[in-house]
Amino acid sequence: MCGTAVRAMPEVAVHRLLAAAVCSLLLAAGMPAAASGAPAMAAGAPVAPAPPGVPRLTDDHGRVLTLHGWNIEDKSHRGDQALSAITERHLRDMRAQGFDFARLLVFWDDLEPRRGHYSEAYLRRIERILDWAEACGIKVVIDAHQDVFGPAFGHRGIPGWATRTDGLSFTPHPDDWFAEYYEPAVQRAFTHLYEDQDLRRAQARMWRVLAARFADHPAVLGYDLINEPMGEMAQGEDLPSAARRVEREQLTPMYNRLARAVRSVDRRAWLFVEPTPIVGEGVPTGLGTIEDRRVVYAPHFYNAAMEAGRDYDPAAGWIEAYEAAVTAYPRAHRIPVVVGEWGPPDSSLPNMGRFYRDALSSLARYSSGWAGYVWCYGGGYCAVDEAGRFRANKEQTAAPYAPAVAGAVRGEAWDPVAGVYRLSYDARAGATRLSLPSGGRGWRIEVSGGERRGDRVYARPGSRVDVTVERG
């Protein structure tokens, strides 16, 4: 049973990803922050299971999976207190609202504080969170997180012993930390991580340690190999060109190295690979082929203007531009999409209700799911307040859906205005699972072509099954 928490998480530090400095860099590179004049998307419109050419995520039984959930993190504590801010309450409260997915942030600097020395205490804390997730019926992706490379620059991620700067300069930007990615020392540190043979081996060993420890844990769905990777811009290179070159020439080989490392100890888990954050401005990735049969494309869904505090502009066409950019790679490489982070820092602005409707409609068109940023109890990016109530407009993320469909999905749609969810599929052997907010209270479920038993639907293989869920 998903038990009772004994501690509460403090308010998360403000996460100002892709803030005003990035917007300025894009404009300097000749790119608009968002296309203008595009038509806005209609809220509540029916959605297809995926656009042509973008596969859906599946489980070992061939069921089509949909992941709705949140990131969980502790960026404040290190060493003996690392991960202490994540409690069982996080998993219990998420599951009570119908979410079945968590992206757990872990840090290489905590796992391997000294070269070759792996913290058994840190591994046990990760395992404790995974045990809570299993008890609550939540699948977890373990994310090797970095912000501005790591502790050498006042953040978290790559250990100090693995940080090489060639003596280049670094100037902190306390009011706009994403701008620190463009400091010479930080950019050079990424180049050394990608190119130095000993650091390549160290990163691969780190992943073998993690994957070997958790390969058999039933809560583990997969591994996100590195969070929001960046790189070094060449002289005279604009930002989009630099991003595509780094993705093509450095990230693709890195992902293939890390995939081989993980597969040496874990043949089952999905591998989540990210482009650079520049995809958030509608720039298609330059990633090449990742030579593995279980790869998920895991971009993030952030907009520079909104990250800088501006309201959503439905007429700007940003979501449409992002969707076009983010679907090109998975369509070409025939891999599913799960968006690893998304959500604005201020969800209370006048157009944010519209943003959540448009964003959720867009995500449903092409992705197999998403993890919002971030499940914590407070202000800013937090999903809920100190009492566990959704913050403004974030309640829209809690809606009926089918985490697993035993069959070929014909159509799926959620109408937030009418409060009606519809699912149609051609059944195969196995159970389709439904997930409803508020523990299923206040919802009516009708099934045609199959039999419902609790939150499961069973049907004869080959049958056409139609499921309708309505607010009571």
C-alpha cells in the first residue's frame, strides 16, 4: 500500500531555464523567439494516438503506454542529506491525482564524489524512493541531471574532479543562471566531457553502476542519460548551428557509448535521450541514430519568453513551431517521444489557462507522455501548494487517461470543457488500464465491446472497444 509521508519538501529553488539571455541569443542569431501569425489550436479537440511515423511507447506485453507524471528532485541537499527532501508523500499524492510516472533527478557528483568511489548510501536512498514508487504504482525514469555542468560552477551534476576548463573564465549570473551555460569555462568543460577518453570511460562506468544496481527494480522504466546537454560554440557560429553540430558530432557518439554501457548490465530498460534545450525555440535536433532497440526521444518543452516571466501568447505560434520541430527526429528514426520537463514558472498569468489547454492538446498529438516540472509543495514551478492543492491552472494536468492499452489505439480524446474522455481501440490479449484523478471518485465509466473490472478493461482479441469516462 502507498503509505503515509513523515516529511515535507521545502519550496524548490527557482528554475529559470531558457531565460531572457537565451531569447537574446536567439535574436542575435537571427531566429525569432516564436513564429508569428500562426493560428491558435482549439482546446479540447480530438487527438490521434500519434502523428504518422511517430511510434507509441509499449511495454513487454505489447500494450501501448501513456505516461503522465512529474519530476521529483532535491537540489538543496548533498552528501549525507542527499535526496532527503523527497518523501513518500510525493509519490502518494501524485498517485492520488492519477499520475503514474516520475522522473527522478540524481546527480553524478553525489553518486561518485571522489573518482572511483561510489556512495552506497546514495544508492540506498535512490532505492528507497523507487520502493515508494513501486508501492504507489508509479514507473520511474532515473535522470542523470546536470545544471550548468556541476559543482565547479555552483550547481549540480558532473563532479568537480571531472570538470576541466583549461583555465578559461567563468562569471556567475545570479539573476539568470541559464546564461552561465555560455561562459567559456562551462562550454569547455562540456567539450572535455565529450572528447577526453578518461572522462568518457568514467561516465560510462557511472552508468554501469546505476543500471546494474536498479536493472531488476520493478519501478524502473528507464534511464535519462543526461539532462539538457549543452556544448561549446565555435567562433562565428550561431546558436542553432552550434546546437545541431554538438548534437550530431558529440551527443550522438556519447549516447551510443552510454547505451552500450547500460546494455552490459540491463537489457530491459528504455533509454531516454535528449537534444540540447534549443529545441524549445523550434530548432530541429541534429542527433543521429542511437543504435539501440529501446530508445525514447525526450525533449523538454520550454519557451524563452515564458521562462523570463512573460504570459503565454496564443497567437505567437510557439507551440506549433515546437511541435513541428520536435516530431521530425522521432518520425525519421521511428522512436517514441516522452517530454521530460515542461511547465511555466508562473502559472497564474491571465493566459495560462489557455496555455495548459493548448499544451496538453499538443502533447497528446505526438507524445507517449510527459513529466511536468516539478512536484513540490510551494511556489514557483511547484505543482501544488504547501497543503497539496494544485496551483493555478495546474489542475488541468490531472485528467482521465489510459496508462496501458491492450490493443491498437484507433482514437483518444479528452474534452476538458465537457469533462469527457473517450478511448477507442482494437483489442488484443491483456488488460487495458484506466487512471482517473481523485482516486476515481466522481467519474462515470461506460465500456462497449469489453468488460470493466475496477480500473481494468478486458475484451476478446479483435473486438472493437469504446470507453467513455465522464465527470459524475
